[in-house]
Amino acid sequence: MTREKTQKPWGYFEIIGQDQGFKIKKIIILPQKRLSLQRHKHRKEYWVITKGQAKAIKGEKEMNLKQGDSIIIKKEEIHRLENTGHSNLEVFEVELGEYLEEDDIERLEDDFNRV
């Protein structure tokens, strides 16, 4: 099965599975890049680091993650993921909720000036 890559300024993601109430993405974050500081109104997320090392912001906490680590982001919780390594960061993200579209991202801070 060929999956479409959605290019982003920080890397790309592929949707590898979805059904009612969930979506699974493979996310690749390029070295020294990071996602926007954001939150979601309609979904929670579960991240599993499968390659590389990352810094995550989850609410008021900042933590370092490596291969095999996982983290749960609750609805409305402020979060960010950053690739702190020198090779690609690979993350599998499971989104859970009634609405799972990209316009459920509220960006609070963004390196690429996206709204």
C-alpha cells in the first residue's frame, strides 16, 4: 500500500491507518526542527518514539525522550515535540477523538510563522 506523504516545514507525516475515532500517523521530524507549540480541542494524542531523540513539552513539563519512550497528550494540553538529534526523529502518533482533522490545531508559537 502506497501512503501519501504530507510535507511540512519540519519534515513530513504519513497516515498509516484510520477509522471512526482514531488515526495513526508516522511522523518524521528533521534534525534540529520542531513542531509548533500547540493544543487540540477535539483529540488526545499518544506518541511513541521509534527512532532518534526528542525534547517534549507537555503542559508545564519539559522532558527528554528516546527510542521506546511514549507520552500521552490530553485534550487541550499544550504540547510540542522537537528533534534534538542529528538524524531524523521517527514518531508514531495515535490520535483519539470524535474529530481528527488538521484544523483542530491551535498554534500558540511556530518557528515557520503558520497561523
